[in-house]
Amino acid sequence: MIGCGEAANAGVSPRKLAMSNVVNEVLAANKTYVNGFGAKGELPLPPARHFAILTCMDARLDPAKYAGLAEGDAHVIRNAGGRATDDAIRSLVISHKLLGTKEWFVIHHTNCGMELFSDEVMANLLEDNLATASFDGKAWSNPHHGGGHAAGHFIKWHTIKNQEPSVVQDVRRIREHPLVPADVPIYGYVYDVKTGRLNEVKAATASGKTAAA
């Protein structure tokens, strides 16, 4: 086994070595998972519990645990912030139209990174440099400069100023989309990263009620 110094001398950067370790860890975990896979290969394509969740990609959120899911139970759609983007709605419409989900959840969370920047901040950072930026608790900055691109100014980043209004906004956008059936209820929640609790955003759930409700 070689150390980071030896890796550098051998022409292998410490970053590449670390990434290789991640790949090895993932493949080792997958081998263990395969050994206990059992009858999961017989699961049907449609989700057994007939619902879908739109939520954030934040690593602290595990929908399988906070919503009690097993493989085959539900669709989970994730993006930065759990926002109702065009692509998220595309997935939800497929989820219902072709795979039979009958209820949807929009779940944002506290302490979300999407609250820490604006579209302008993101675009300016990317125009300056493409490497990972640093955050000092107040502002973002690039540790290096040059090599960026202005393309970030033409993307809507769907940042969040306040979680509950954002949940309401997303539920309403889904509810009002012309391809979303009126009989699919949409529920709005905020997951508390400090307690693990799902807290209902009542105004969102009210906006997501079915036409018959």
C-alpha cells in the first residue's frame, strides 16, 4: 500500500487516489448487498405503495428511513433543494401516468444549502472559476481564479429564501401544471435535520388538495 507522498511521486494525485478508495468502498458495499439480495430481483416495476416523494439531494436526508421505505415501495425524485423543476415534474407525471402513483409528497428541509446563495452569486462564482468554492459562514469565495464560464448566468438555480413558502410554491406549481391530474393529492412537508421529524406545511398541503376535496 502506498501513501499519498508515494502516490504523488508515482504520478498519481492524492485526489485521484481518494476517488479510487471511494470506488472500492462502493463496490465492496455492493458485493455485500448482492449477497443478501434474495427475492428483490422479482420486485415489479410499479411502486408497491403507489406514492412518490420529491425531496432534496442533501446527504443528511434518507427517505427510506424517514418515510419507512423498502425497495420497490415508492418513487423518490431528488434534486438540489427538492424543487419542482421541469424535470422533477416530468418524473412525477411519468410516475403517475405509466407507473400508477396516486399521491405525491414535496419535502424540503431545514439548514438547506440552497438558502446560502442566490442565482447571481452562483453565476459569478462559476464565471470566475469552476473548482469547488469555500463558504466562511457569510459569503462564498473561490480559492482559485480563472478558467470559469459565463454559462451560469443563463441557468435558473432555484435557490430558497425560506423553506415553508418554497414548499408552498413548489406544491402550487405541480398542482397547476396542465399534465398533473386533479385527483392526485400533493402534500407539503419540511424535514428537520436536527430531529428527523417531518413537519407539515399546511398551506402547501391545502394547495395540493384534489379537486374533489
